[in-house]
Amino acid sequence: MIEFAAALFLGASKAEIPAEKWNCRNQVEVWCAADGCAATPPDESTPMDIWASAGEAGTGTISACAYTGCWEGAAATSAAVGRLLWIGDDLPFKSVIEGATSDVTLLILAEDGVGFIRVGGIATPLLCARRLPYDGEE
């Protein structure tokens, strides 16, 4: 169901993302809620480290790290017209404080490596780079 929703969002039939891994980092931190968005002052910004990979048949993994832990888990993947999408539902925040979960959405424009992540209140732009080969990873 998630794969179908991702394909509809991109306006294309389900397509596989090529076997590769992406790493994204933020230069600013933006928080959004129903009443608006605000950038965090640069000296208070939290660095993020996001890793995403695609597997077989529209599946993949995502790890979005911030603060003292990471939201990690399986994600539905889709690709269309140079846009790569990962959707992870209810992913656990793995850290010293267990139990918190959040939906994770990562969008990458493959041509220029600009991305966007929405997770746990964070809604921020990213700079992303393709990482090939896997260096022995699967």
C-alpha cells in the first residue's frame, strides 16, 4: 500500500531506485507544525546524518540521525523523473531513550543532490551525495 501511495505521489508507476546508497546532511535546521515553520539559529542547529538505500521491488532502508540517536528501519521506495522517495512509517528512534517513533519521508532530486526530510517535527533541506560502490555492504 505504501509503495502504491509513493508512486501516486510521484505521478508515475512504481519504479525501482537503482542499487545505490545516499548520504545526506543538513546545513540548516527547520521545524514545522500546523501553525508555521521556523529555522533554528545557526549556533543551535542540530547536524543530521541521513543514510538511505534501495533494495528489491520498491523496498529499502533509511537511517535519519539527529541528537543522540537515529530513526531507523525499512522504507518503501519509489523513483520518477529524477526524484527518489523513501517512506518509512512509525520508525523507532534508537538511542538511550527507547520507545519514540516517527514517520520519515526523504525526497532526493538525484541530478543535483538536493533533498528534503520530514521526521519528528523536523522539515529541513539537505545536501545529498550518491555513495557507490557499497564497499562490501549489501
